[in-house]
Amino acid sequence: MKVAILGAGHGGIAMAGDLTLAGHEVRLAATPGHDTNLKLLMAFGGIMVEGITSSGAPVGFAKPALMTTDMGAALKGAEVVMVVVPAFAQESYMQAIIEQGETGQIVVFNPGKFGTLAFAKMLRMAGRQDDFLIGETSSFIFAAKTKGLGHVNIKAAKEELPFAALPAARTAEALWTLTDLYPQLSPSMGVLQTSIDAPGLIIHPISTLMNMSRIEQIGPYRNSHYDITPSVGRIMEAVDQERMEVAKLLCRETYSFMDTMEVLYKVKGESAYDVMYQVSAHNVQMAPESLKHRYVTEDIPYGLATIASVGRQIGVPTPRLDAIVNIACMANGEDYWQTGRTAGKLGLAGMTLKQMVRYSVTGKLDMSLV
């Protein structure tokens, strides 16, 4: 299959190497200004994949069919477009797809972080709302990290990964193609669920903020399981309960982040602390180098703040979510309530609960529902 992978960070490089080794025609691209890693790969000639592959193909040297900063060349003829960048970098790639993408392509945000809703609004404004089949995953398929020139280590792959299209009525149509790339993909109820139920929104920012003193004193350090302690686990559970209160109204079914971890990694425990320490992929890892890491700068304004914004619009109080967002705002001296994705920025302004749910299922803006 012809696949364009947009973004050459840890995730994009891992996916490009993995799908190339699986026999697909991969075009790896990055926009100018975000192409440092891509230029290194081009000099190296390809990607050395270590660890595992999703297909069971032997790890080793993978040479994508194309590595380029030319978005048009990467997108031309691609059946699937995988956008693999942090949420704060998605918009430039969305614009490139609007300008140079081809009608009929499947565009997937890995993961979404409400990106599909934001992209749908941009497509409407550009008059291309019917040109693409768009959707997102709730998390990234791998736990992976680049290491040295041209090398990426894929430590683990999700055993099951929720996916939804917008509209949700087209999810099965998208999966008919996407499961040829990743059979782990499974249908979710809609893009509201894939974004709100993303486990990283609970794990990443809370563990980082609760360890901020150590991070600021010594910088990135080797740790195990995000250095979560029982009390940090209880904070995660409390915030997650509020997240679920929002999700219960917007999604037909919802899961705690512990339930989601059981689906993704086949682990189970009585508490968040127990569950997190059973995920072998988290045995050894590095802490963020600062609070400017995407665990805060992405997961707060494009995750927790967004959920709280949507919650306010449908009448769900979120004081615990608000507290975590406010701590991040104070710690980084940023107003993530203003800079992040709000209900309005997602095209949901003025919508009732019923209208939001109907939109996620049908893709139609029906403001007559009450």
C-alpha cells in the first residue's frame, strides 16, 4: 500500500521504518522548519529499526521509497496519510493536506487529541469537507524512541488500538483499508471518544507535574514507570473520574484510563499505581527535560483543557481537571485555556449535547436539535 507519513519525530520515524519493513511503499515527509530529523535520515539513507515490528518482519535497515520536505510529492498517489506529530504541530500539516491532498485519501491523526474535529472545521472553511475520509486513534501504536543517527527502538506495540472516523458512520469503511496496515485497530464509537478516552492525557501531564521539582533540579533522568507513587496514582484516578463524567454524556460507552491500559497492554490492577507498574514498556524510560515538554505543552492545552472546555459547554463541572490545567499554567507562565483547543476552536461552539453527539456520528451540523 502507498502510505504518506507526515512527521519525522520519534513516532513518524518508527512508523515509517515499521511499515517499510512490512512491505509497504512509504513516503516520509516533514515540513520545512521541522525537518532536522528527516535531513539526518536522508544523509543516513534510511532507518535502522531495533526492538520489534508490528508485522513480525525482522528488524533491520528500512529504506522508505521517499524521504522529502515536498508535501505534494509525499501525498501524490498515497492511499493513506498518517499524520504523526504532536497536536501543537498538526495545523501546518492539515493545511498542506488541504492544499495538496488528493480526493479520496484516508487521513489519520496518530493520536487525535481532537485533531480530527479541528481538521473538519478547516476543511469546511476551505470547501473540501467531502474530499477526505478522516479519523484518529486514541493513542500511538508504539512505544518508540529514536536513538542516535538513523536508529529507532520500537519497544512495544499496542495489542488493540481504538480508531474512529468522522463521521463515525464511516469508521468501518476506513478500517477496511487501515487494518491492512495495523490489524490492532478496532472501532471506537466516535472521535469524541478517541480523544477524550486517550490514556496519555491522564498519565503524562500528571506524572510530569507531580515530579516537577526533580525534573527542574536534575533535568532528564532515567526512571521507571513515570516515577508514579501511590499518591500520584490517586490523583490520576480522581482526575480520570471527572474526565469520565464528561465522556459518559458524549460517548455511548466510556472507559477509565485503567480499563484502557488493560485493553492496550493486557494488564490489570486494583489501582492506577498497580496498573502502571505492570506495563513492561514503561520499565526503563527518561523523564522530560523540562516542563516545556509535550507531556505538558500538548496534553494540557490539547487534552485536559479541551475536555474541561467541552464539559463546561454541556454543564459538567470539572474542578479537578481545572486544577491540573491551572497548575500547568502557573508552572509554565502560559494561559493554556486561551492557547489550547476549546470547544469553539473545534467547531462545537453553541452546540448542545445532542448536537455534538449527532455531529460525531453523522458529520452533519444540525443546529435544530435541542
